[in-house]
Amino acid sequence: MTYQQTIDYLYNATPLYQNKGVGAYKPGLQNTMALDAHLGHPHRAYKTIHVAGTNGKGSVCHTLASVLQAAGYKVGLYTSPHLIDFRERIRVNGKKVSKKYVCDFIAKERSFFEPLRPSFFELTTLLALNYFKDQQVDIAVIEVGLGGRLDCTNIISPILSVVTNISIEHTQLLGNTEAEIAHEKGGIIKPSVPVVIGEANETVRKVFQSIADERVAPLYFADDAPEVIRFTTQARAMKYETASFGTLKHDLLGDYQLHNVNTILTALKHLDGVRISYEAIQKGFRAVQKQTHIEGRWQVISRHPLFVCDSGHNTGSWKYIADQLRRYSRPLLILGFSNDKDISRIMPLMPTHATYFWTQASVERAMPIDILTKMAQANGLDGQAFSCVGDAAEKALEQADMHDIIFVGGSFFVVSDILSIMRNNRNYNLKKS
């Protein structure tokens, strides 16, 4: 099969959560363990760091990978979902897995895995773990797909576990309370393996403390000794004054990165057996985008007007995004959501002075535009409706002046659409920039 045929096979022959939602989720580790045993337990050939949480997993994973790379290690990075290209999920020192490797792996292992009927994520996880072994990485940063306890990444034995934060999400699968969700995400805590918790209220703390005590795992709460003393926002970086690491410039923008940075720095302090200099930390923070190619995190597409996209898609992320948008006198927001997302918690957070362009991403999981506009109107948020992201962006650009901000987000899929448009049409109407 060609690469495109292989990708089409993956999308169509295995259930893909990114497209289908809950119907594609397969709880339990039986398939993963069978695939892992068949491949000879590839993740045992290198060290791993395991990262779970509601928000910030991607930023934490990419920044940790950038720092480790700056320290001279060969670093695997496994994240999800992808925005444009499947191969974004699997990188070594920032470089995507080759098309040939993907094709060869599927062709070679197809006769074994087809009878198991694995999910897309189960198969992709083992592809990544095997690739990292073949590439002889020193260490791999592995992002949990969904939850933690029953997530197929949970077969690894990391040297450090990280849980960024907890808020209400995926209630159909993880539970209806923060305590229940914390129990699922805390499932990545391993016996005697240090674990860092980014943000946690008292209820969540008790859950993590109970699991860590039971498994005799050293537990560290980043909130107990925050590394960041103060921060300022600059045009192309966030500047952090820290307690232990001096002044750091981080090229991932957005106010919410403050909490991610506290989590990352706490994790670095408890990353035993890995030598990382202050210089490597400073370099890694400065060059996350260059070294790992992360996209969709308060990503600036143009500056006049300021055109930003962000993949934040739940209540926890929108608390920070909305506060940041309120600083602008006339924000123009291009928003769409997934049809399985409870946006009743998000709508009340939206800035009331913004101009809204409601839209629908080009995937089957996108919330239909008529349903979205009705929900927006019920929350006092009127706006124009567009059947595709490109049309919404064109109209917003027509109405914006040089000092406005245009924000694109609400879901990974909306961000994926706008980035695809920009990438495929270099003459797209950003003339004001």
C-alpha cells in the first residue's frame, strides 16, 4: 500500500476517536498487551516519562522533549491528536516518523493485529513505541490519550509520571466528578515511581495522595512550591522569573502556560537519573516550537490584525482563554465545537463584547452549525453562522482592522481546518498582516 492507502486503512479499518468520539474508545489493556508482547515489549528499551491530565498535556510534553533534546538526548515524543498530518503524533528529536516506516509496520504486522480488531489509538501507540526502539532513543515522552488507568499508553514503566490538572471532561468515560476523573488519571501512578501533580484542589489532592500512598510513589504538588515568581508577556515569548532556574523565556504563548511551566519545572527537579543543565533548560524553553514543531497553542498566524488559533476545548482551558480575550477592545472569535462536547459550561465564560463567527469543522464529530447557533443565542451570544471555517475566517478578516484580534478555536478540528487552509493556500487573505 502507498502511504495514503495505509493512512486510509488506519482511519477506516480501526475506530478513530478523533473522528468518531466515544464509539471508538476501547477501555482495557488486553489488546495493547498482546501487541506489546508480540513486538517484544519495545518500550523497555528506553526510559519514558508519562503525562496525563485534562489540559496542558501537549505543552508539557513538547517542552519536556525540547529540554531533553537541548540536553543532548535522543528524544521520542508521542502525542495526540494530530492537527494535519498523522505523523505529527510520532517524532524523534522533532522529526516526524517516516512514511515508509508507517507503511512497512502496518504491512508487516497486519496479519497479527487484524484478528484483535484494535482501535486506531491502540495500534498507533504500539507503532510509536516500536519506532522509538528502532530509532534507539534515550528517552521518550508519552502523552496519555484519554484518562489514564485504562489508556493503552499505561503499559509503560516510566521514570516519572506527571498529571497536569483535573477538570470535568469525557464524563461518559471517566466519571461525573473531579474525584472520579482524578482516580482515572491517577491510574498512571506506578509503584515507587515519582509523580508530579500540576494543579489540584483539596478533593483531587486526596485522591492522588491515596493512590500514591498505596503504591509508595513519591508525590509532589507543583502548587506547594511554585517555581514561577512572576511572568510577563512579550511579543514572541513568555518571560518567567523563577525560584530555581533564573529567568526563562518560553516560546509557547498564552496566560495558561504559567501553570504548565510550574508543572514542567517541578517535573525537571524530580527527573532522577537524567542530567540536564540550566543552559539546556533555558535553550529548551526558548526553542520548543523550533525543536518539536508544536502547533495550535495560542499560535500567532499574523500580527496586523493579530490572528491567533488555540486548540483549548474545555472549561478548564476556556477560563484562561476568555480572560485573555477580554483584554482586547474588539475580539473577533471564530468558534466551532465537537458534537459530544458539553458546551453549556463553556458558553457562560465567553466575552460578551466579542463579535462571533460560529462555524463547523470538516469532520463528522463537528457540532452542526444550527445547534451551535441556537445554544449561543440561548446564552446571549449572537453572531453570524458559517458552514465552513474558511468562510468564517474570510468574513472576520474583512471586518477586522489593524488593531483587532481574530481568534480561531473551540476544538482541535477548527484549528486543524484553519491551519490546513493556511498551509495549502499561501495566497489566503491575510493581506493586512
